[in-house]
Amino acid sequence: MDSTAWHRAHRARRQLTGLLTRAVPVARARDGADFLSVMSRVAGDRLGTRQLVDHMIFTLIASHDTTTAATIAAVYFLGKHPEWQDRARAESAAGAAPDLAGLDRLNTLEMIIKESIRLVSPSPILLRRAVRDTEIEGHFIPAGQLVSVCTGVNQLLPELWPEPHRFDPERFSAARAEDRVHRLAWAPFGAGQHKCVGMRFGLLKVKTTLDAMLRRFDWTLPPSYEAPWRFTSLPAPADGLPLVMRPRRERRAGS
């Protein structure tokens, strides 16, 4: 049983549940600015300990799959474009391991991430329900109809993005701002009232991971390699992505 992912997942959840169950009363009693303390104060008596624990677990694991997909896409494009890998690494290396403000200053890395998830959208389809009868491109859509909006297609439309299949992070620079030509041109986190509330948090998780990788490793891909993206659920290379990673000290010693 210990060898199955299902068993390990439930064991981890039990451990996390126990940890948070002990943490909730402490959080209720303190005047802290951490998420659990704030949520406990806002919830008041409306949520019991178990409900707060479940909310915390959901918050901790929310978007872990889409965040992973975004990180894989960025790692892939940085492997295919070593000039951007070097540029992002130089930006990271210019300062100490960043805090929140330091992460916000990593503009090159942010452009790389945004371009990566434009080309390989971690969540390429949004589901919405029509609130009233409408018509789109000659197709009648009745009120109440469930509609699938493919943001992954919007992000590759040539009328919105010049050379849409080319990796070009400068699209997201302040000077070009191609993502602002239309409100739905770049929408990996959705749009409107139902836009993902975790967008900034998710981007920061990806940025933190990539910053740590850039500081510690170089990585390359086989010449002319093109990832066979699998979209059975979220995008992932079907071959596992054959990266070669080397610690930075190894490169310096051999250079």
C-alpha cells in the first residue's frame, strides 16, 4: 500500500490536517497578519476548525497543477533559447535571493513566463454559461448554454499577435504591450468577474521556482528538439522533457 500514490496522498493529507488542526486555535488567539490568522478573524464563528483546515488545504494546493504546467513550459523555452536563459540568470544573479519586492523586480523572468504560457496555456479552456440569448459569428447561443472559450487559441491568433508561434518575451515589454491589444488576447487566468483570484500568487510561485533554478543550474535540450505536448488534461511533454541540467559551479570549474 505504501507504494501507491493514492496512499501517499491520503497519508500526507492526514499529516497536514493534524498540523493545521493544532494551528487554528493558535491563529484564532493571535493578532497575526498571516493568512490563517486573517482568515480565522474574518470567518469568526461562522467556520469551525475543520472548515478552516479544509479551506487552508485547498488554498495550499490550489493551482498546483497549472503552476507546474506553467513552470514546465518556461523551463522548456529557456532550454530552447539559451540567450534568454542567460539574460534571466544575469538579472537574478544581480541581487540576493529575492523577497516579494525582489521578485517584482525580475522583469525579464516575468516576460519569459508570460510568453511561455501564451504559447502553451496551462489552462487552455474556460467554461462559461451564457446569461442571455446572444449571437457570435453567426452562431446563436441561448441563455443558459454552457460555452467553452478556448483562450489557448486566442493567444495564437495572428490578428492579435505578430508571428504568433515565435517565442518572443519582448511582446510583454512596456514598449510593445501586445497583450493589451484586446482584453482577451492574453487570458491564461481567465477574464472579467471570474478571473483567477490566484493569478499573482501563481505567477510568483513560478517566478520563485525559476529564479532558484537559474541561480543553481544551466540546462539544455537536444539540438532541434520540439516538445510533443500532450493535452489529455493539462499540457505536458509526452516524453518527459529530456533536459540536461548541470550545477552552475560545474560549468565554472570546466570553463
